[in-house]
Amino acid sequence: MGYRSFRISAFAAAACFAIFITAVGAAPTAPQDVVRIIMPGDSVVVTEDVTPDIARSLNMSQTEGVLVREVSGNPLRPGDVILSVNGNPVRCAAELIAQLSDLSAGSFVVEVLRDGRIQTLTIPLMAVPPPVITKLGTAEIRGIIVRSLPTEEGVMVEDTVIGTPASDAGIKSGDIILDVDGHPVRSAEEFRQFLIQLNDQSASFNILQRNGQINVFVIPA
């Protein structure tokens, strides 16, 4: 998996403005990017912009901040919403990356929403190597938009197209598709290829849902 430069602060404000339009506009748009950030010292954080659905599920009054999906080697926890870095507000992943790119060795302070309360965390930051990020790949087929996971154990459903068999079956954003007809799925592209090979025939998925249950969904031909 390739990596690109960490310093993208030049378009951070523009990116957040686009996300604000998505949040308040009437027309649906593509899912926001999930970003994998590798910090110095091998700390890994997988983040996602807070969407209106996420804000409602967390009882947030504003659609701002960055949701931590996965984390390792870091005081952050999955489910935290990053609100600021060193007192500077963070409205989206682009602003988070811009804030982190300007840090030097030592530590920095992050304000997060955790379990309904705002908490302050101090996170160590080593001097080398420089942090890098990568966006996880997406694919769309038969009305299902999925994104690769860094664990390569299934793919996450970003959205389903209303009126398609996938939407009618009840597959929802946040579900994790583990396999297609018994074949384990490791990436969004692999998921797409499996469905192409089925040539519009019916397909069955084992899906890990947000409530922690694994259920079987069948998408008809």
C-alpha cells in the first residue's frame, strides 16, 4: 500500500467547506474519505469525518470533528471524536492532518468527545520518521459502496443506493461484509471482482452489523 506526503494543510479549509455543504445540502454525495494516519513511533489511527448520521448516533449538537475508527499505540480509543489539537478546533480529517503536520517532537494535547464527555489527552510525538497517511480504497457495484479496511478482514459498507436489492435487503452504512458466497473478502476491489464473477447472479454475504451480530444477507439476481 503506497503512502503520500503528510503535509496537505493548504487545502484543509476548502475540504471542510465542501463537507459542510454535504451536511446541509439536499442532494446526496459520495461518502467522505476514511484516512489512515501513521504517526512517528508506529502509532496508527484510522479516522473518518463526523457525518450527520454519526453526530446523531453520538448525540452531538454539531456535525464537526473526526471520528476515530481504529487505533493502536496511542491514548486515543475507537469511538473518540477529535475536537481540537493544542486548542485549535478540528472540524474534519483534512484539518486534523494540517494540525498534526505542523507539530514538532515532544507531545501534543488533543480534546476528544468520549462516552458523552469532553476529555483532554496528551499524546507523545517523536521526531523521526515523519508521519504518513493513506486513503483506503473504495468500490461500488450492484448498489453497494464499500471501503477497504486496514485489517484486510472484510470491507465496510459506506452506503447503499436506495431502490436497489442491497438497500431493500437492509444492508446499511457501517456494516462489514466478511465474505461473498463463502469467499473471505480482503479489499474493496476484491469484493467488486467477486461480484463481477457472479455475473448478476444472486449472492450471499456474512455481514457483521453495528450491534455486533453476524447475519446472512442474500442479494437476488
